[in-house]
Amino acid sequence: MSNGQGNTLWIYPDCELPPAGDSLLKGHESVIVLNLGGNEANISLTLYFTDREPVKDIKVKIGGERVRCLRLDNPDDLEGFIIPRELQYALKVESDTPVVVQYGRLDTRQDNMAFYTTMGFSE
């Protein structure tokens, strides 16, 4: 950790992109990256699956002293990669400078939609 303001490795072992659903708020996952430093952060994402090879080295840049929400249902945020819905996977986020990363999932399969966030493992 760098002065208590982030880490360079974040791991989220329980990801699963929910169906979009029919409500106004669409089911999705997101990763929010906060870069408190003055320099741009170069981020690399790796996705791990149960029955297929990992998808490695998806590149993302976060400006210095900026926050960015990566919608995991949006291929534009993932260099064109499409995450299959309703398939369990794990996510590794690596950065060349300390960042803070939060994962969130909105599941709208029920009328009482569920939204949760977690910080994940980091070092």
C-alpha cells in the first residue's frame, strides 16, 4: 500500500454478470477505479473462468486524480471483449500505480432488485 491510498493488485473471485432484465435499471456489474495519484494509472484486467482459458491483458487507463466506472456489460470499456452473462468468473485488476478498486453488481431478476459492492482482496 502506498500511504494508505491504494494498492497495485485487486482480486474479485465471485463475479457473474446478471441478465439485463426488463426494468429501467439494467442488471450489470461495474468496477470503479479511483486514482488518487497525480500520474495516469495503466490498468490490466484478467478474467478467469471455470472451463476456459483466461482472458488476459485488457488495458484501461485512469487519469491522475480521476475516478472511472468500468461497466463490465459494456465491451467499449473492455477493449471489445464481451463477458458472457450468467457465467461465473473471477477478476484480477493490476495497476502500475496504487489505486482503489470497488466492485458492484446490480441484479434485477426480482422486483426487489439487489445491489451490492465489495472491495475485494488487495495488496
